[in-house]
Amino acid sequence: GPVTTAAGATTMASGATNTASGPVTTAAGATTMASGATNTASGPVTTAAGATTMASGATNTASGPVTTAAGATTMASGATTTVAVMTTTAACADTATDCQQFAPLCFIQPYSRVIQGRCRRTCNICSCQDSANDCANFASFCLNPTYQAVLQSRCALTCGFCS
């Protein structure tokens, strides 16, 4: 859950470890991590003005975004941090390594269904998505003329109808 440190408080004393999955917030005048403490929180880390997030010797490997207000000390001398920002939207990337080879087939049926699913970035279809939840159940009907019009509008990604 969320971790909040009030003004004048110290969240983690020397040698302590934080593995919180929620947001970590440090109010003005508070110290989140004393020397020797370790933070591996996966939620956002926010430090208000006048607060010290990490004292000397503390280690932060938080995977959420880190926000520091003006006047705050994020890390005192000797502290280290490793931060990976997580997003709520899926990254647009190719899952196959041979996408450039198959790029000419991105929009040619019946190949597009497989290629678009594996090569979203190469095919430039990052904004394409299914509007229905159950498209996987209807994948075998994608090229059936009876269902094609509906599946083009509701299951474009699953069926390879992205353009």
C-alpha cells in the first residue's frame, strides 16, 4: 500500500528495507531513508519541498516514477538510486526479431494477422487495438466473409485488419 512520511519523521532507519508496492510520499522536513536503508518500492516516489528522500549510504531501486518538489533533497552525499519508470500504456514494440524482413506483408491477408501481432512497431500500427474483450474466441472467423465486417471494426488487432 501507500507509504507516507509526515514532517519531522524518518520512515526507514539505518539497515531497514522497504518493498512497498504503493506510492511513497515524503512530506516537508521528513527523511524517507536514513543511511544504510534500502528502498525497492514499485509505486511512485514523491518528495515534497524541504524533505530528504535518501540520506548518505541509502539505496533506492524503486520501479515507479520519482517526483521531487523544488527545495527537496533527493539524495544526500553517498546515496545511490536506480529508477525504472513504469507506464500504464503498453509499449509499442516488435516481439519478433525478423520484422523488417516481413514488413511488406504487414497489410496483406492472410499474413497480416500474424505479422501485425508480432511486428506492431514495424507495421506502424501502435494505435490499433481491439474494442471487444473476446476477440481471441473469434480469431478463426477473421477471414470468413459473413463475419468480416464486424470483426474489422471490433477485432482489428486480433484479425490483422489494422491499417
